[in-house]
Amino acid sequence: MATQGFTTAIVHGDSAFGVEHGGVHKPIHTSVQYGFEKVEDLIGVFQGTVKGGFNYARQGTPTTAALEAKITKMEDGVGSICFATGMGAICGIFLTLLRAGDHLLASQYVFGNTNSIFGTLRGLGIEVTTVDVTDAANVAAAIQPNTRMVFVETIANPGTQIPDLAAIGALCKAQGLVYVVDNTITSPLLFKPKTVDASLVVNALTKTIAGHGSALGGSVTDTGIFDWQAYPHIADAYRKGDARQWGLTQIRKKGLRDMGASLSSEHAHQIAVGAETMALRVAYSSALAMELAQFLEAHPAVVKVHYPMLDSHPQHARAKAHFSAGSWLLSFELADADACLAFINRLQIPIKATGLADTRTLIIPVAPTIFWEAGAEVRAKMGIADGLIRLSVGLEDRADLLADFAQALA
């Protein structure tokens, strides 16, 4: 292989010499209880009358609280809660705000594990309908008397479909529905869901915000737009103080205290440090993803490329209107679908792994891996071809990455 540039060599340095258990980093081999001078203050923390105190790390620590404050500022919200993972954050919303007999209306283009939790919700008596959210008319037509919530992703993973974000937001606001927007692919740097009237914003912190593939985390931010006083499922114990915090209070008490999906202080610190370079990383990876998307689209061996900033993307105008860049996610299909696996094996720089928004470019064939459990019928509904390849573009040197794709396609 040709001599690699500085960044490529650095980010692949550990793996070049082999890391235990297939890791891409050499491994790095802290209070749970919080005491009070007066027992009355401890009681106040338990009952919510003392603000900013901590009692047990399952509901948060000073470290996670500091990260929550940063995320709230990023998303221009009124508060945030951190979770151990992005899926913990999503489940924290669904399982604490929905009840048996409720109806959840969601995008049919969602992350595989999010689609999986829809099946769990149905088993708990929560009705779930998925529709093509690229047209808000489909959402309007699917609303039922028992609809409580609408869920979308800003850019779908892996097909990159973009919902009619503003029109759905206006619809939810008019109908009094909780509008949940997963901002993971775009991040608060490229898009603020509050601008389209989102009620709650999800970020998988593992991805763009942390950015180095070394810490799991997720968050829920309340934008302050939704009127929780009108929401019937807020428990009486949490209907006190600032009504804008009622939803978050219930999510924290149930999603963290009861369910235990708590972010560790160690990972909160890593995520916070990673966030410091987010703007630099996103600018670089977005520009590189755009260039790679253009290269792939012009290559005769590639039949289709899915990237929002390409003129050929069905929602290109919407992406330009909402997002300041296209981010790091793209997917594509080879003209010869049967050559998919051999092509991936010829690539030398991208890591064959699941995950997104690492410093390293990651590549995975979608149908036999992350969407295998969903089944062929669901994949077809989501527009996932058997030969679809997903890329998360990293921070390698431009010449190295483009040359690698050129040799693998040749």
C-alpha cells in the first residue's frame, strides 16, 4: 500500500499493530453515593424541592450534568438528559411517555434497532404505524384519535431519506402531538430541530458529538415548545414547578432511576472532550463525504449514490434549506450487486464494522447485517436494496481514501 498521509496513519495506528479483541483503540485499564450535611436536603433531592443535587449516580452525576448543560446549549433547549446509549434515550422516551392503547406514528425509514423497538412497543399494547415521512400528507392521513407522538430522523440511516420536517412540525403543533426528532446524523451543529417545532430531540452522543468511537452515550433534549400541562400521561408527582420540565422529569425518573440506562461519568467526560472538536470534524468529514459521493456517482461500476447534498437526491432542496452540510453518512449500490462483498474486501482503509461518525471511515453491507433481522419485506419498504453499502466517512486524508476506492472499483 502507498505511503499514507499524516491523519490516515495516526487514526489507523493502533489497528495496524493489532489490538485485542478487534478493538481499534488500545484500552485504558470513578462517586456513586452523594452525602449531605442535613438529612432535610437529602429528602429535598428525592422529592424534587432541592434543585441541582445528586443522590445516586443512576440518575446522574456532576459529570453527566455538565455534559447535559452543554447539549442543552447546543440544541437551544430547556434541559437535557443523558443516557448510556442513543437507544437508551429513544426507549426512555417511548417507554415513559406512551401507554397501552396509545398510537405512535413513525417514519418507515429508521435505524434498524429503532425499527426493532417498534415491535417491542406493539407487544406492550402500543400501536405503531410507519409511513413515508418525506411527504407530510402521509403523516396527516395516518393520525388517529389515539395518536400521541410522531417520530422521525433528520436523515434516515442508511437510505438518507429526509422527512418534510417543517410541515410535520407544524402539523404536530396544531394537533398537540409530541414531535420527536432524532438529530444524530446531522447533529446540533448542522441542524437544530427546534426550528421545525420539535418537542424532543434525540442525539446518539456516540456519533458526531463524541466522534472518536470510544464512548457510548445518548441524550434527550426538551426544546420548550411542547405544553406538558396538556399531556395526560405525566404522573401527579412530576406535575410541579416549571411545566416545561415535566416531561424531562418523568423521563429521568423512569428512564434512568427505574430502567437504569445511565451514562457513566467516564464516558460523559470522553463525550464532552470529543465535542470540543466537533465543528472541525464535521466540516472535514462532510466535505470528504461530498467529494466521495461525487466520485462514486460518476463511476461506471456504481449504479446509485444516496447523499443529501447531491443534486440527484430526491430531497436535495430540502437538505439545502435545512442543513448547513451533508454530514458523514452516505450509501451506494454497485451495478453488479453480487460483487458487493468482494469490493468491500478489496478496500484497505475503511474498517469493516458497524457504527457511525468515527474518525475512521467505516463500511458495512446493510441487508445481511444491521437490517438482516428486519426481513426482506421491511427492507423493501425502507428502500434498502440487497446490495446497499453504507459508509460513515471519517477523517483520513482525501487522496488516500479516494485512491483506495478507485483501486477497489477498478
